[in-house]
Amino acid sequence: MKGVTKSFYLLLVFVMVLSLAACSTPAPAAAEEPAAPAAEEAAPAEKTYQDLVVGFAQIGAESGWRTAETDSIKAEAETLGVKLQFSDAQQKQENQIKAIRSFIAQQVDVIGVAPVVETGWETVFAEAKDAGIPIILVDRRADVSDDLFASFIGSDFVLEGENACMEMGELLGGAGNIVELEGTVGAGPAIDRKKGFDDCMAANYPDITILESQTGDFTRAKGKEVMEAFLKTYTGEINGVYAHNDDMALGAIQAIEEAGLKPAEDIIIVSIDGVKGIFEAMAAGKANVTVECNPLLGPQFYEAALTLANGGSVEKWIKSNEGIFRADTAAEDLPTRTY
């Protein structure tokens, strides 16, 4: 019996050892759950007008029309809460280029510029493009490829010249002699307003002669000076004056009166822009017609700027709404003029 008991205990110990070994065997690893996908980055919030930072390179203050445009740009920025960096170039292209480079350095969202002349913008516009800053041309075009600017906001200057031509032709009865006061040499409006007017005259009024055409630099003082010279050179021959803007026309009116003649009667006055001063002259019987060129472009400018700042696209040419105003309604129209 003793041998059996000893064998039984040995067997029991052996079984217990096996059991303990079994308990210490690691359980098979649970299958790993796939890692949760990384959360997508949230899209940046769209800018509002209050987030918008805009640089604007203005030509200067050469006319009442230009001042009205500047007031529109500044007032609309204040109304909308846009942060505006504004530069007055004082009629110098180099100042505008310097301002644009400053805007690029400040990393503004959009740059607006009214180019003083059409050429010479490729390098600085390319710099803005490389910096990812869209450029909006305001009221004047630049002679650059379409990929260097986002949009042009403004008038059809050729059409303005054509409208002035048709008004002048009708007022002169299809015959007579006129002089032309051009805008700044090389400026888009001067080039196009001359082309529209001169081509229209050649095509429709062969009996109207343009005696001479000379720049008055879009200013009243220069317009008066050039008109004085015309009156001396062509004494008694001038039947009409076509001025590329109202300020030059107002200068011409002064020169005509000082020469002892009656503007709008002895010499027909047709001009472009539609500033309050020319409506006052028409109401007083001293001017005949103004073809409107709307300077109140602030709302359209900032609407386009916000769209571009948020990665959207705008029309390549955003046209302003304009009309033709004549002396017979000037007194009635005058109270509604805001510039």
C-alpha cells in the first residue's frame, strides 16, 4: 500500500504542474482594431468685409471726377469695415509702382490700381501674381496680358468717344470746325476716347474738321491754357470743343468767355465724365452735353475684392452704368448729382 500511495502523490503533483503551466500560457492576442482615420483639416472660414485688407494705388486728384472716385473708395471701405491701405501717386507712375510693392510686402488680400498710363506694369504686376495677390484695374486699363490682373472695373471709353461724336455732329448740323482737348498722354481713357471720337467723325461726319488735337492733361488749368492757344491760332474758325473730361471743358469755357465769346452758343461744348461742375455750366447755358463716366466704383470694387479674396472668380470686365446728359435737362438733373 505504501508504494501505491507514493505513486499516487507523484501523479497528483505531475498533474498540478501541468495545470500551472497551462494557466501561465499567454492567451492569443486579440486582433488589433484598425486605427481611426485622421480627422480632415477644417476648411478655412470665408473672409468677410471686416477681414478684408485692400491696397489701392490712386493716380492723384487731377479732377473732380478723380476726387469723387477716391471718396467712393474710401467711404465704402469705412461703411463695410474693410481695412484700406490708400496711396496717392500724384500723377506719377513710379509712385504707383512703389505703392504696389509696398502692398505686396504687407501681404494685402487684393490690390486695386487706377493706372496713370497703360504701359510699364508687367514687372510689378508679375510680382503681385507671384505673391498670390490678385489685381483689380479700376477705371483705367493696363497694357498687360490677361493673366496679370483679375478684372477691370470701369467704362467703355471708346463708346464714350463715339457718343460724344454723335452729340457733337448733331449739335453742329453735320458741318463745322472743332478742336479736341485730349487727356494725359498714354492714359487709357485718352487713347480710347480719342479713337472712339475721331473714328466716328471720319465715318459719319465728313464735313466736320478737327482743326487740332492737343493734351490738356485732364486738368482745368491746362484745358484753359490749351484753349487760349487754340483761340489765338484759329480766331473765328472754331465751332466746337470736344474735351476728354469735364474739367478741361470747364477750363475751355473760361478761356472762351475771356475771349469775348459765348460758350455753348458761339462754340459748342461736348465733354465726358458728368461731374457736378459741368451740370452747373449746362444749367447756366455755358455747356451743351456731357457723356457720363461713373466714378462711384467703391461698391463694385469691394464686392469683387471679397470674391477674389475667398478664391472665387469675377468677370474680366465689370462695366459701370452710365448715360448721356444734355443742357435741356441739366437744371432738373443737377440736384441728383453726387460728385
